[in-house]
Amino acid sequence: MSNMEKHLFNLKFAAKDLQRNSKKCDKEEKAEKAKVKQAIQKGNMEAARIHAENAIRQKHQSITFLRMSARVDAVASRVQTAVTMNQVSKSMSGVVKSMDSTLKSMNLEKISALMDKFENQFETLDVQTAQMEDTMGNTITLTTPQNEVDMLLHEMADEAGLDLNLELPSGQTSSLASSVASTEQQSPVRLRGGS
């Protein structure tokens, strides 16, 4: 049991580590937002868009790390129950052998696959809870939703008291019209993005 308890500790540690990574992404998101505002104030729309994309990417990564942290934490709770009830099966013990290196790698796809294996071991136990985020390994994407990027650009311009003239995706125009109008009343300064 001491070996299983050691792995249990590592699971809990990994959940906290994933949470720390989530908070780190939150800080990066805030830093990128500040850079968006600075670039808009300087009239550099190309740089503003790049920083806006980075901010949105960090936001999505933060959520992904947070979800995986919750998933690892849920598995740790189930392992704790199995240890307490002396219901650790041989197959469950087999899963933990490659666990330490996988958790230390912080590779979300590998951790997700490991959690899948763990969750399969709990199917016969009463401690089985609802499956969380089956496709966690596929949630990080390199693309950023352009409508979110445009919304962030306008939000930062609004905070800076400036007005942006960007080509808005259809459906976004009406929701932004009021904030653009109010910005025009606040400040005569206009920045025009490149075509």
C-alpha cells in the first residue's frame, strides 16, 4: 500500500501543478491584453492583433489546464477511496507504473490517456463518477477564434478611450456598435487598421 500511497501523493501534486499552470496562463493573458492596449494606442494594429491572438490562446490554455487539474483531482479521490477500502486491483496497480514520468511531463495528451486507464479501473467500483471531458487531449488548438480576437481588440480600445475601424465578422457588428458610438463621444482620436 505504501507504493500506492506514494502514487496518490504524486496525483495530488500533479493536480496542483496543473492548477499552477492555469494561473500562469491567466497572468500571460493579462500581460498580452496590456500589450494589445499599448499597440492600439501607438496605432500598430498588426502588433495589436498578434497580442490579442496570444491573449485568447492563453485564455483557452488556462481553461484546459484547469479542466485537467479537476480530472486528475477526481481520479486521486477515487484512488484514495480504493486504498482506504483496500480495493486496489492488480490491474490498477499496473497503471501506476508509468504514472510518475507521465505526470511530470505535463503533456496533457499523455495525462489524459493515463486518466482514461485509471477511470477504466474504477468501472466496477461504487466510487466511479461521471466521466469528465473524454477528449481532453484534443482541446488545445493552435488556431484562435477571430471573432474573440476582434472583440478583445475593441474591448482594449474602448478601455484606452480610442475608436477602432475594423472589418467585423457578421453578427458582431450590432453588439459592438453601441460601444464604438460611446467611444466616439468620449474621444475624437480615431485609429484606422490596415486593410
